[in-house]
Amino acid sequence: MNKTIRTILLLLVAAACIKVTVRASSILDEITVAPVAALRTEGITGASTFGAGLDLGYNINKFVSIHASSLAFEDWRGGVVDETEVFGKANFVKFAGEAVQLYGKGGFVRDWGDESWATSVGLGAELKLSKNVSLGADYSIRAWFSDREKDSVARLLGTISF
């Protein structure tokens, strides 16, 4: 009887360890990293400035993800990062066996040089090249809470998932 209880307890502990290990690896499976090339346009139709940065994402499910993106632009203002954006992304439509998807995005932007905040909304498309690699492009319009005029950002990104 004692041996049976000990065996059952050891099996429960082993099962719990396996469940924790499997769960930890699935969290890593949901993370995405994307180098970004960006073009910021002042006043939506004004002068454009090139930028580059990094986008980190976490897929909550196959339709919704959250992202944090940091960009530095040509008119560098002294910091390593000029702008940071935190946004949600929702996949609307998928084509060609989920190889092509259209999505909407919305979130908040912080300009570290001007110490300004903005809201951002946009649309994008993504093409899956393999299970872990995709190319995407999106366009966002941003409305600033300060006296700055609205502007837009077009991004081109290559996403790597784990």
C-alpha cells in the first residue's frame, strides 16, 4: 500500500513537471521578432523621413497579438530610440490556406524626443514564406495629443517566429 501511494505521488510530480515544461515551450512558440524599415510622413502628405527599428510580438491566439515596436529615424534627436509604439493586431481575413492575411492594428505611440503621446490606427498585410518566416507591410495614421499635426508611418517588416 505504501509503495503504491509513493508511486502515484511520483507519477503526479512527474506529470506536473512535464506539463510545466510543455507550457513553457509553448510560450516561446508565440513570440515574434521583426526588424522594421519605416517611412514617417509629416502631416500625412508632407515630407518623409526614413527610420529603422525592431518589433517584438506575442500571439495571444491565431487571430490576436500584442506588439511593442521601437524606431529610430534619420532626424536622430540624441536618444537610441525616437519612438515606441505598443499596439494590438487583429487578423481579419486569411487567403491561400492562411499564407496571406490582412490585419488591423491600433495602439499608442510615445515620441521620446518631444515627450508626446499619440493614438495610432492602421491596416496591414502579411505573407507567410514558411512556418517561421513572413514578410509584411502596414500603414498607420497617428493623432498626437500635443499640438503636433497628424502624421503617418508605413512599415516593411520581416517577421521571425520561434
